[in-house]
Amino acid sequence: MTDAAEHPAVEPGPAPSDLVASAPRLIRASIENLAGIAPHGVERAELIDGIAELEAAIATAQAAQAEWIRAFARAEAAHQIEKGLTEPEKIDRTIAGQIGLACRVSPTEGRTRVRVARDLHQGLDRVRGLGHAGELSAQKVRAIVAETSHLDPAERAEVDRLLRADGVDGRDGRGVGKLRELAKRLAAQVAPAKFRARCIAARTGRRVTLRPAADGMTDLTARLPAEQGAACLAALQKAFTEVAVDPAPLTRSRGQVMADTLVERVTGQAAANDVNVEVQIVVPLEALIDPHSPLPAEIPGCGPVPADLITTTAGEKAWRRLLTRAGVVIGGDSRRRRFSGFLAELIRARDRWRCAESYCDAPAREIDHVVRAADGGPTTFDLGRGACQFHNLLRELPDWEVERVPDGVLTTAPTGHTYLYRIASVAADAST
């Protein structure tokens, strides 16, 4: 394996144009050859050697991909400027959208990959070289880039030098967390004023998010200033201590007491299980016909939940039902909303409350006319799709096209590449 310490920026040099043009085909052939190697009859030690080499190959491939991403970003920016699109935000959006689709990830992740590829060429030469040599995984490289994103190229170069002085070479035993903390400390040391400004700016990003977890659970996450987060945790730990010293038998674990206390204090209820709920719930039609149906209900953004666990909640409940048949939303009852609002709910539920664009997991905060309303597109169930703000704006940029096809929604990118997002078509009238 190449010693990246001897080659600070191990990366490919210029290649003949015909070789570059055939690179995607050669890459595919290499992958197919690699996939055809079956490790049968290999000694245990050799299996470990193979695993280690494959891990290094993955790191090298990810570093090479970053070079291709950077090259595309530069070429696409030049192309858009030549065509008259000069707004940086729109150029950034069309680049991130295409990278996300090509990599089968969200546009947010696509934008992150573009910025990582850019910053690696602005002061982090040795870190980039370690990636090309297979010594640093993309995850570790990204951790370093993230903690130095506020620095200028000269300051990044100093962090790059200090990382080497600290022995960072990919074989020093540091995991992602330790490497991230080291990069953060070095960045603060190199540019203390910028570090302080970054911390102050981060406080404006305070937020609370909810994500589905396994087995009918959710992860409620709060992004808080460090001292506030520590204070919240200390208060919840104190609540457990108070329960633990009570003479009554202890029937809940530390984690359960802390979780229950959080719910009680946030909602103002006396007990966590007494929360009042108003839930939009997706109910399989089969479950209404057969009370013993094993099909679960589903809560927006939280995933499937056994119906009996929901109905045993002690607080007051108000249900707004959406009906499905064979997994496709076909209608519901609109007790509290006018037709247009309820139609939006049906579309979001059909798209599982996520953006109906390939590889995007963002919440469907907007409803997009697949055929633009300005072009005469009707406001119907089949011709609407849930969309995040990014993709709702992206389709308005030059050379992007979105159309309804029998299997779903087909997006055509400026390069001519097409991406199909499957959406079921139903014959039922959404207003019934």
C-alpha cells in the first residue's frame, strides 16, 4: 500500500481524454470483477487481510469519487454561467441536485459531498493524500473537513500540518470521534476568534427534531448550546435519583424514569402515559374489515405502530383517519379541514410524508404540481406529489424536467440523465 506520509497529495494526474471518457465503463468492469471473487477456502488470517485491503480500496474509491465530484461541480458551474445563470444559490442547487441523484443520496448530502471535495483542495493536501492512499476513510476525511470548514485555505493548511505532527496517518488508532475532536481543537487553536464566532452562530441553529426508530419508537433530539444540554441531562438524572431514594419499590430503569420525566415536563402532564394526542393515522382498509388483521396503523413521520398500543393511551384522543388499500392511500375522512387541505394530507400520506423525489428523505413540506399549474396542470391526487422546498425550487431551474409517467414521476436532469420515483396511481376519487 502506498505510504501517504511520503506522498502528501497522492492523487491521479492528467489522463488521456479517451481514457477519461471510458472511465465509467472501466470502473464498472472493475466492480464486477471484484464482486466475482468468492472467499471460499481462504484461511482466516488471509480473510482479515482481504477485508483490510477492501476497506482501503473503498477509501481510495471514495477519494477518487470526490475528485470527479469536484470536476463536475466546476464544469457545471462554468456551463450554467455560460448559459446566463449567474446566481450562486441557483448554481449550487442544480449542482447539488445532480450529485445527489447520481450518488443516490439526498440533495443535502449531495451538497455536502461537493463542499468536501472543494475544501480538500483548499489547504488539506495531506488529508486528501491519505484518502487517495486508502489510509483515511471518507467518514474520517469528512470529519476533518467539517471541523475546518470555517477556516481559510492558509489556516486549513496549518491544521493539516498539525494533524501530521500529531501522528495522524490512518494507522494511529484514532476513530472518527477522536479524530473529529482533535481537528476541532486544532482549528480552535489556529483561529480562536473564528472558532468563537462559529460557536455563537451555531446557537442560532437550536432546534428539536423527531425521527422514526425501530419497534414503534421515535428519537426526539434537541440541538442545544452545550451548557443547556448538560443542564437538561443533569435535571433528568436528578429525577431518577429522587425516584431511587423513595422507599417505594423501583419498577423502572434509569433510562425509563428519565424518558418519562422528559415527556411529563414538556407536555405538562402528571404521567407520561396520560398525554393528550391528536393523531393523523393511516389505517389499512383490511384492518377495518377484519379486527384481527395483523396490518399495523401508521403515524406520520413515526412509522408503523400496533393499533392496540395507540388506543391504550390514557389521555384524550382525536383520530383523523386516512384509508389505504394494498398499501396505497385511497381516501379518508376530513373532519377538520377543507377539501384542498385534506387533499394535501392525502398526497403527503400516499408519499409517506417524505419528498417524492428519488433518494430524498426530507419532509414533504410542500405539494408540487407535477404538471405546473402555470402550464394548466390540474390540482388532482394523481398529479400532485409531496416535495421538500429544495426539489420544489430545483425543478424551476433551467434544463430540469418533471413529468408523470405510469410508474410514477420521472425527473430529467440537465445532463439528460433520468430518475424514476415510483408513485402508485389509484382510481379512487381523493375527495371521497
